[in-house]
Amino acid sequence: MKKNSMRVTIVLNSGETLNGEINMMDYSRFSDFIENHEEKHVKLYNTTRDHMITGSIAKFVLIPKGNISYYEPFDEKRNA
């Protein structure tokens, strides 16, 4: 499997905000990966929560696509 990782922020329907990395495999855009990849879950690696008090990081979290309210990929070109 090809590794094509991108950092993203995902906001769940519950309002919880998660930050982490996702392997988009052969997709070039995160939106294409979310909309077209056949899996019903997204695996978010090295996940942290916004406003987290402790420094713990989950190795990965499985998020059902139906629980995602919106997402924002980190565009490193824009931040440069």
C-alpha cells in the first residue's frame, strides 16, 4: 500500500475536533479520498483533540464517515 499522508482536522457531528494524519493512498485530494474511498471509516493516525489538557496521543482512531461534520486538510503550501 502506498503511503500518502496528510495532516487534517476533523470536526465530528458531536462538536469534538480531532487532529491527526491520514493515509490518502493513491488520492491526491483529501475530499476525493473521503467521498470516493469505499471504506465506511476513516483511520486517523497520531490523533489529538483540540483543547486537550494531557499530552497523550492516540496511535489511531477509526471514525465512521457518517459522524464527520466537516474536515480541513492542512495545506502546507498555504502556510509557507
